[in-house]
Amino acid sequence: MSRKVHPEFAYQSRELEGQIDGILGDPPDRKNYQRMIDALVSEYASGGGIEDVNMLAFALVDHIEFNNPKGLLAEAEDYEFGDAGRVFAMASCKGEEAARMYAALEENLPDLGRQAIITAFLFKHPRKWDDDDQSLDQLSANDDGDDVNDEDQATDDFAQMFDQDGD
């Protein structure tokens, strides 16, 4: 059974995927990836680190284990407000340094940590929730067509400047 999650959580989950892909690179450089993760975990474990949901989720994603998926899904319905203590209790981190990081996050950045835990959960369990389609087709479904005759059409060359991947 899948359910709706807050759009910001869906967005953060996609961002996390992009960040992981970007840091792994092509071909994947696992050593570099592991160095990045280790550095982040170490920083957060010592009570520091960047106060950013995406960075926190990235630090957590390889170490975190979830013991209450249903509870985490329910928590994912509200991005801003939730019980951080309850969310922290629904997961844990394996490994000494990762466990220290987890405890430090709960103490120092509980609300951001709550969002990062849920983001990591959604990223690791994409089949448990519905990601609202944010594609152009979906976004234009409610378009009333009032801009059809706009004169400022972008040329292909101009559009391709922003489309580095060539999709």
C-alpha cells in the first residue's frame, strides 16, 4: 500500500538521489563516495556539520536502519511539524561513529534530523509512497493556454544551454 507524502519530502528524496549519483560519478568512484560519507558522519558526530536536510540525509543514508516503516510514512505527511523524538526512535544507525552522529543529531538538530531521517527512509523505500509526477505534462495539465501566442519563444540553441544532459 503506498501513500502520499508531503511534496517537500518527495523533492528532498529526489535531491538525495541526484546528490548520491553526482558524488558517485560515472564511472562510480566508491572510494571518493565513502570518503565523503565518512567526513560528513565524523563532522555530525562531533556536533558540527552543515545544517542542511540533504547533507544530513546523505550522511545517514548508508548507516540508517528503520524499525517502524509505517510510522515513518505517517510522519512523512507533514514536512514542517512532527515529533522529532518519535521519528528518531523509529530508526537507528549501525556502527560506532554513525551511532554517535545519530545521537548528536537528535541532541543538536532534532527537527532537521527528523526531516533527514524521513528523507533517507523515502529514498531507500520508493515503492512505499507515491511521488506526485512533477513532469511538464503534469504541470501543463491545468494550463489554460493563455500563453500560447507569447512572442518570446526560446530558440533551440538557447534551450540547450540549460539542458546539459541532452534529454
